[in-house]
Amino acid sequence: MLGSAMVLLEIDRAFGSRRILFTGDLGRFDVPILRDPTEPLPDCDVLITECTYADRRHDNPTDMKDKLCKIVGETVAAGGKVIVPAFSVGRTQTVIYYLLQLFKEGRLAELPVYVDSPLSARATEVFARHPECYDREALAEWGRDAGDLFGMDGPVRYVTDVDDSKALNHKPEPCIILAASGMCEAGRILHHLKNNVGSDKNTIVVVGFMAQHTLGRRLVERREELKIFGRTYPLLARVEVLNGFSAHADADEFRRLYAPLAPKLSKAFVVHGEETQPPAMAAMLNELGCGDVVIPSRGDTFEV
């Protein structure tokens, strides 16, 4: 995402230097707006890597645009609303980017789009100020749209006022609402879910990772009932999961990024994953040539 970075520690000691690389969340190739992570990872002795999607492959981002088009079209035809829980930085901008393209291409009739999050509005302003970070396709779109890539002067309304946010729940006509937080544990998205999960006309579109024990994960699992603000609501709305929007590298992209680096490592630590993901990443790094891979447990300490 815009402004993301890795941390490389270079430690000089009497008996030699040590380079430790912490990846943070590794990015993807061929996703819209931002340039691909084409620079090779820096050489290091010790790697600390995430593994969020080390055990799976994402759908093609272009397919996500087509699927989003189909979902929105079907929901509008049913007279419903599309509710998108979306992270404020990165995911919101990608969904808006695709929706505006679909409107311009005539594949979707233009309808109201609301980004109901002060943080998302501010983050989008930051994206809008940094076209030097865009990939070639986004930069071309930016040029054609007089510098407005995210509909800030057009069909997208960025909602910051609380009363305006509440008013969205009383609009009867079809619309698209993107709101934070992405995992549905807090923020304005809870109000929109409370008011919309009980109708089979509406669609909840999940466009990002939902951690265990979150309301977002219970949506993905399509539980029959959901507890929101202490009350139980039936889940009658359609739920669509589009993980191809993820900003995390998948198994193929990890392999592509780590193939040159793994044989040079003296040790690797695998973090930030659930159940099957750390073992999948450890096996991949072993296969690529790193012989010492550790999956730490909470409270473990290591001397590197």
C-alpha cells in the first residue's frame, strides 16, 4: 500500500556485522493503482516474514473487477444495497477505482457510491496527492480524469459527518456503501451491517482478510445469526467474498520474491499467520534453500 516499507537492521559487532530484514506485509504484483514490488529484496542474514497467504493463491485482480460488476448489477436489479467493509488505506481506493472504471465503460449504470469513513476520506486524499506512485495504467486514468482518480469531484461522496452517515440507513434506493473497519469489529460499518444484513435484497461484499473471532470472519462463514451491538440479527443478505482484492502476496508471489534470497539466509522466522500458513511458508523457504526456519510461539526469544 501507499507508503509501506520494510525494516532492514544492519548491526555492526566486534565479530562481524548482521543484517536483519523484517518484511511487514509484502505486496502483490499486477494489482491496480500502485507500482509492482519489482525491486529485489535486500540481502540479509536473518529474515522475519509474514505468511498471511502462504498456503493459497489469489484470484486474478482483473477477475475481481468482473465479479464486482456482476455482484453490483444483480444487487441493483433486486433493489438492494451493496455494503463493503473495507480497510481505509488501500482497499477502499482499489474498490472505488474499479467501480469508476465500470461506470465509465458503461458496464454498470452509475449509482450513488458512499465512502463512509473520515479516515478513508483522508487516506484517499493522500493517494490523490501522490500520482508519482501510480502504475502506468492508473497514471493514464489520472491524466484523463483531470487528476481525479477516485471520484472526489464526481459520483463518489466521502461522508465524514455523523448525521450524514446515519442518514444513509434511511435511503431506500440502491447504492454502494464502503465503510471501515475492514474486519467489522468497530466503526461505522457496524451500523450499516445492523441495518442491512436482514434483507435478502442486499449484498455484503468482503474484500479483505478477516481474522479469526471477528464479526468479519463470521460473515465469511455465513453464520445464520450475527451479534451486533449486543443484539442478534438474522443473516439474510447475500455474502460474497472477493479475496483477490487482497494486498498481501500469495504463495506464488512469495516464491517469486524469496527465490533469490532464501539460499543466502542463515535463519528465517515466520510470523503473522494462522494454523496452516506458517508451516506452508516454512516448507517453501526450506525448498528454496533456507535450512533454518523457525515458527516462533508467543513469548519465545532468540539470539540472532
